[in-house]
Amino acid sequence: MPASRSNPTVLVVTPEVTYLPEGMGNMSNHLTAKAGGLADVSAALISALFDQGVDVHVALPDYREIFAAHTAPVLKSEFRRIRDKMPDERIHLAEDRAFFYTTTVYSHYGSDNIKIALAFQREIINNIMPRVKPDLIHCNDWMTGLIPAAAREMGIPCLFTIHNIHTVKTLLASIEDRGIDAAYFWHHLYYEGMAVEYEETREVNPVDLLVSGVFAAHFVNTVSPTFLQEIVEGRHDFVEAPLKQELTNKFYAECATGILNAPDPSYHPETDDALVQQYSAKDHAKGKRTNKRRLQRRLGLVEDDRAPLFFWPHRLDPVQKGCQLLAEILYRVVSKYWDRHLQIVFVANGEYKGVFHNIVAFHELYDRVAICEFDEQLARLAYGAADFILMPSRFEPCGLPQMIAPIYGCLPVAHNTGGIHDTVTQLAPETNSGNGFLFDVYDSPGLLWAMDQAMHFHRVPAQMRRKQIQRIMQESAETFNHDVTARQYIKLYEKMLERPLIAERPY
């Protein structure tokens, strides 16, 4: 960090987190509230920053019921008693009844989510920021979208990270009704329509929380360099014009970048307790055979440790994840490689699950295709058992499975987009390079071609295959880790502190 700020205080604001380092405060290992990947990413970044000596603080909602649910019933009363005496240290819990008794991070009702987001941000702005006095604030996604505007008015550099392009809109009047004095920073927010005067805007002109975060922040980052470039170039028609425009403005002002996430360090075949047999890069072949047999037996598939096994590791969402592409070719690809016992395992939830159940039932593919509810332990076993993962995503802001899988010796078969483009390259054994199989045109023939390429690799001599997988496992473990990600964020923090974007007021 710059000499003038030898160890600046960084406040990370996130609505969810999987775990926190024990050294950050009492009971930190019990503060778990997860809805999706943001929780894992937040936890990993905070831990890596803490381990590297950054004066990092974290602010999150006080999800009392959620936190207590992660303790044994006999410990719940003790947990609450200890929490009342818990020192602030580096963990700052925002307090409000809006999230005290909720049992999930996000509600099915949009109005509840807005209420929670506003209550959370009120506590950050009114209480936590004045108490912590951070040199820099790092916000994440729409639930923190008001904070960059308040930080800008207070002269605090703010980084806004976009993990997901989902946004929510609400009125200034609603914001102020939740106890946030937005009048002093309202001109730093982004509105649905032109905002000229405060009073005219307050009751009729909705604030876009995600775009406001981008608009007001000093610096912005997406969780993939390529995804940022794709948005700026207008390659995704589902990205709304205001978000595209504000990201483009930041990009050409050299205030936007992409920093890849990294998988949780617990994803490693040498230490993963979910595996029947743990293994390293050097002895992966034996370990993967053992895990494959166990998975096949458990799911009722043909028991053949030489069978090529494809794994679907994420939700069955046709809008983003491309599951309809696989549905179009499922019977064809299984039939094509019937004699080689090609198998596909789904460990995922989502609206397209019924489609795959129908295909399997109609063609009686029960011993070749297994469709399972998402289960963390089963998914980990699948990483250890599978030869390939399927990621035909239409778009991918970052993606983690394509980074996790190669660490386990499981090679991605994926659409060349977003974070996938940044982490997967075409395998070329003759040049000892690459780690997966990519297709460029988003359609089912493209996916089939990539699966054919994977099957071709599966037939190369065993010694060559083992050599390539060993290399890929070693390179992936060295590249896809939180230390690398944390160092990139530290460099960005340094850049922000060296290049302030807020001029000091003359008063």
C-alpha cells in the first residue's frame, strides 16, 4: 500500500458470507449466511486479505436466526449470550428486525428484499462507516448500491464489484423512510429518468441500485475481464442500456477492470473429505478410478472405471447455463458412445430438471444418465470421479466450476465466453498446453463438437492422458487460488488510494 497510508483500513460490505477468519473476532466461524457464490467469494477474499496482513473489516447483516442455525441446538442460547458481549474487532453486524429473524438471505418477495437491503445500508452509512472510519470501502452487488454515493460525498474511495447483473429499483422516498438521509448524496445516484431537482425526483423517479453503485463508485470491477469487455462491446442484449453505458464510461476512464474469483481452498482432492479416496496430481489415475466406481454404484450407473463420465455441476437454468443445448443432443451423444459406456451425472436444481427426467425415462437411459438434487458432498464426489464437466453457458460473469474441476483432474467442456474464456484454453497435448475443450458458436452442434473432442482425448494412450491431467491439476492449483486474487485486489486498492477521484471540498 502507499507509504502515506502504510496499512489503510478496508471495509468489505457484503450481504452474504460463508465463513470468516477466526482472528477477526469471536464466533467468526459461526457467521455463515449463504444464498449463492457471492458468499464463497466474499469469505475467500476477506480471509486472503486478512492472511496477507491487510487491515480488513467486514460489514454484513445480523442474520440472527441464520447464524444460530449453524450451531448445535444446545449451543444456541450460549451463542446468543456470547454474541451480546462480542467485541467489534473487525466484524461489524448491521442490526435491524428486517433480517434478525429471517431464515434465508433473500426472500421470494421483492419488497422484503428491498426492505432488507435498505435496512442493511442504513446501518452501514449511519453507524458502521463513522465507527470504522475506513480509508477504502469495497461493496458487492445491488444490495450495497447506495453506499458508493454516500462514500463519494464523504470523500472515501469506493470499489463496487458486480457479481451478478440483477438489479432492483426503489424511490428516494422509500429510501428515506427506512432511515437513510439520501438528501445529502441523492445527486450521486442513478435514476430511471432525468433527475434535475430533489423534490421533483423524490416521489416519482426510481433509483436503480445496481447502476447507482457503478455510477457513484470510484472504481468498478466485474469478476471476469472478458465479461467486462463483452458488456462494453455490446455483445449481451440482456444487459440493460444504463448498466452498459455506466460500465463503458468507467472502462474508458480507466476506472473499470476484471478480477477473477477463485474457488474455496477446501476444493482440493488431497484434502477433500467427500472423496472415497483422496489423491494428488501424481497419483490421480488410481484415486479417480476409485471415486468413479463409488459414484456409479451409488447412482445406479454402469460400473466401469474406464467409462467417460461427464458432470453437470451448476443449476439447470436455460437462460444462462445452456442446459437446453445438452437436452437437444443428450440421446444422440449417449447413443453415439453407447459401447464406451458414456455417462452423464447431474447434481443440480433448476427449472430444466423435468426435461432431462423425461428424456431419460423416454429412452430408458437410467444406467447412463443420473439426475440428482444438488448436494454439496455429492457434487464434490462427482468432481473427484468425473473426467469432464459441462459448462455450455450462454454467458458467464465468472464461473467457478471450470476452475474447481481441473484441480480434481476433471476437464471443462465449455462455451468460450466470459470467465470461461479467461480460465479455459483448448487442450493441445502435442504442445503440452491447454486445459479443456471450447466451442465458439452457442448452439447444440457446437456443444456436441466439443464433447467429441473430449471423447477423442479420452481415447489417447493412457500414459499421455495421465501426463496431461497431472500438468493441468498442478497448473490449476497454482493459478486458481485466493492468494492470487487477493494480490490483484490489493493492487487495485493501491491504485485507488494513489489516484483519488474525489476533490476535497473547499469548506
